[in-house]
Amino acid sequence: MAKFIAVALCVVLVSGVSLAAIVYGSLNNNVQARQFVLPDKKSDIPTIGAYSGAVNLLLVGDDTRTGQKGHYGSDPGSALNDVNILLHISDDHTKAYVVSFPRDTYVSVPACTDPKNPGQMLQPESNVKLNSILSYGGIGCIRDTIANLSGIKIPYVAMITFDGVVEMSNAVGGVPVCVASPINDDYTELHLTKGEHTLQGATALKFLRTRHGVGDGSDLTRISSQQVFLSSLVRKLKQRSTLTDLTKLYGIASTASTSMTLSSSIANVDTMVSIGRALAPIDLDKVVFVQYPTAVQGDGVVPNTDAADTLMQAIKQDKTLKLSNAPKGDAVGSTADSSTSPSGSTSPSPSPSSSGKSSTVTLPSGVLGQPASESSCSVGNALGRR
């Protein structure tokens, strides 16, 4: 689900000046009715036009069953932020990176504003699983934790639930996904044969949620599988000129405005459109999805600090990222690199291209991901059979 959120929101953002003029009132009412306020000073709202400078946007997936129309399995009893990704648009608007932070990453949580008592602060916590922070400190605390972990200031946040993902996948007419070997997951009730499938609605959500049915059954291989879905979605939107078709954009934007909850800093049509105008011209090979590098520890994972520092510094400096493991049309889903030492690099020192004077950084092999320009397949398995 993580990666679908980014493109779903981006579709809204690229609507442009004409869309803003036509649907400003309706769309603005929708987004402002669903907004939440981050504990920041009020952000300036830019005028319509390409956003000036870099953009950093956190996208959160909430697994709550409260208020959901669909039936999504047993209720966990609490709201978990199982999806946490950072969308970065470079200062010159030539590159976009989507970084997925594994839900089971043990992190340090800074002092956060108590969402139930805004005048009070929650104490810092250490060794906390990332996906538990929504219940503990709310959306603002997730933002602050990711900002500390990445070293990047994040002014914009968006959140989506299961129902929202179902509606958005319907709005784009489904997404073609390649399956290298059969997926059989009784937990999400997803069963797909080998080959290509067009996924939408509840089936798309099941694919984005499945963990037992792909790779080695871990959350890390689920992220790799989600990258397959999102890359295909981006290619479809480009190939069908969706981003320049006002009628299609209006339909998608209308759906998104009622499917997502946005921070007050972005719950404004002008703001969304200005960010979208910065996203629209970016080439597919410069839209790169990466997984925040981690190492297995106990029942979760911890940051692989060397690889993570290389990745995040390159993003902050708006370097061109060169993946060491980018798929070339083959199936993806291996987590072989995830068992390395938490404090050590997963490969020898980055190549000379990662020097401060170069515009390109070759990432360590422990940084898994793929560019939107390359097609790959999801690896199915039978681990999900009960």
C-alpha cells in the first residue's frame, strides 16, 4: 500500500491551473474537511505555479478498521502506521525519490506533542517499532521521528486508510502487475497465477498488503513487491496521458480528496497544484523507489547506518541515485542483503562517483529499489497457505 499512496497523491497534485480553476471550491472543501494540524507554525501558501525549491512529503498508511466500509480481516485493536514513506522532489525538479521505511524498524522517538493534550509533550522513547507511533503520539510524532531518522525537514504529511486505497485503485482503472510465480496468501485471500494481472479495488489492496504470499514472507519483500505495483502505475499514467487529460484528472482528484487526510500545510488546492507542477515533467528513469536500508535484529530490523547515511545524504544534496541492484525485468523479492551488520556498510565504500563534486552517487548494494522506467515482476510463494 505504501507506494500506491505516493502516486495517488501525486495524481491530485499534477492537476494544474485549469483544474484548480474548475474544481477549486469542491476540492478545497473536501481536503479541508479532512485535514489535521501539525505542531508547526503556519506554512505560507504558495501561489499557483511550479513549487519553488525542493519538496518533502511524508505519506502514512493507517491500518485502522474504524469507519471502514470494507472487511479487511481481524481488527488489530489499535491504529498502526504500517506504511511510512518519504517523497522528495529535488530542488531543480528533475528527480523524485520515494523512500519506504520498514514498519518493523526499531527507532528512537523524540519528544512529541501529545495529540490528546496539545499543551503537553510526550517523553522521548527509544527502541520503539516504527508502526506503533501512530497510537502513541499521532501523525505529528511519526513525522518528527522520520525527520530525525532521515535528517530531512518534512512540512507536508498525508494519510490514507484501506478504503482510500480501494477507491484510488478504482479511480485509475486498475494497474497491470507481473507475477513471476503464483501468489497464494490465505491471510489476505489473495491468489494470483503466474503472468500479468490488472489489479484494482479490493484485489489491488490485497496485493499491496500481502506479506506471506511474496518473497520470503517478510515485510521487506512486501515493500519490493509494492514497488512493482507503483512502477507499473506510474508507467500507465504516463503512457495513457492521464496527467494531461483534464477529465481523467478531475475524476481522480475528486476521489483522492475524499480518500486522504492531509496536514493543514497541504490541505489547499493551490499548494497541491504547485507541488504537482514540480512533479509533472520528471522522467520515469528519474523517479526512483528505494527501501530505507536495515539489518535484521530480533523480531524486527534496525537502521543500517552506513548505507542509510549514504542514501539520505545523497537525497538531501539532490544527487542522481545509481542503484547497485536495480531490476532488469527479472523478479524481485530477495532480502539477502538485509542480514548485514546494523552499523556496517552492506558493500565496500561507495564508488568515487559519490564524492561531493559528482552529481551521481552509486548506492551500496544494501539499498534495495528500482526506477519507474524499469519493469519487474513480483515473486510469489505458497508460504501464505494456512
